[in-house]
Amino acid sequence: MATPAGPLRVRSVVELAYDELRARIVDGRLRPGARVGQAELADALGISRGSVREALRRLAGDGLVDFEVNRGFFVADVGLERVLERLEARLLLEPGIARLAAERRDDADLHELRRWVVAERTARTAAAAHDASRGFHAALATATQNDALGRIFDSLWIADVGRRLLASRRAQPTWQDADVAEHEELCEAIEAGDGDRAEVLMRAHVESAWRHWSRRPAGETDSG
């Protein structure tokens, strides 16, 4: 058996159940609107119903499932309104994150940011490009050295929801190049420790996404 490359973190049953249920939502095994049966999942995963219930509560906090009294949990059907709510919150939060990152980042943070820029530039699929873009923003939150900001960011930009809502951007052939270019500008400001410029660039960056989604017809969603 191969020796692990690094230390393994002991993970709870609830975390494992959370990851498995989240993966089933992302890859379509659990479709939007589908009822999530706790007993069936507990049997399928070989764990207690309590662990499944706790994992579902976490997914509800992420916005991936909805809870209805006397009916149970259902896979959320993420629509335009929820996207715009999250973008509005990001527009208030992320410029400040960029400023703090410029002031507090270390060499490891800069390496991580550059790594995500390269990953997005060389991504062969729209989904991979999106995941790398999210990775860049998550790395910025980490660079603030404030764990609370990282947790808030994770709740606002849920990778799975973003990938499911990517279809319209696939029709824009310049989206990936433009996103990479804006991330590179942000990297330069962060490296220079220029918090003012990083804040301005991030605000314009998130506003671009806001304009993209706010032009969509009410009630329209993407799937992909």
C-alpha cells in the first residue's frame, strides 16, 4: 500500500455523509425537487439516520436542500433570485476581502493565488474553469488570515450551484479569458500590497457578474 503524501485528517461520519450527499446533488443523482429520504440514504450509506439528518441540515444551510415541515428535505431548485442574493452579498464582502488580502498575504498565499490563475487559464472545460475561478476567490479569503471570512465566502459562492448555473456563460467564448485577465490584475495588486487597488478591482469584478445575471429574465435558471 502506498504511503500517504501527507497527514490524513480524521473526518466524522457526518462530514462523510455531507460530502456524499453533496456529490449526489452535483452529479444529478439527486435532481432538483427530489425528496431526500433519510431512512433510504442511511441504509444505502450504512450510517445512522441522525448522521444523515445532520448532513442534510448542513446542506440546507448551504442552500442545496430545502426543509418543509411535515414533508422532509428536498433538493433545492436554485433560481435566479438566489443567485442575485448571493452576488449582492459578495459585492459587499469581497472588495473588503481583497483589501485585507493585500495587507496580510504571505508568500504561500501568493503562490496559491497564482496556482489558481494558471489552473483557470489552462482549463479545458467550462466546469474546470469555473472551479478554478472559485478556487482563486477562496484563496483570497484565506489570505485575509480570518477564518470567519473564509466560512462566509464558502456559504455565498457554493461551487456546486455555480456549476449548475454555468450554461449561459458557456455561450460566451471570451468569458474564461476575461476572468483570467481580471484575476491576474488582482494578483498584481495583492502582490504589491495595494489594498486600495485590490478593493476597486474586486468591486468591478463582482459587478461584472452581477450585470450578467441581472440581465436574465425573471425566473430563468440554467442547468449544466
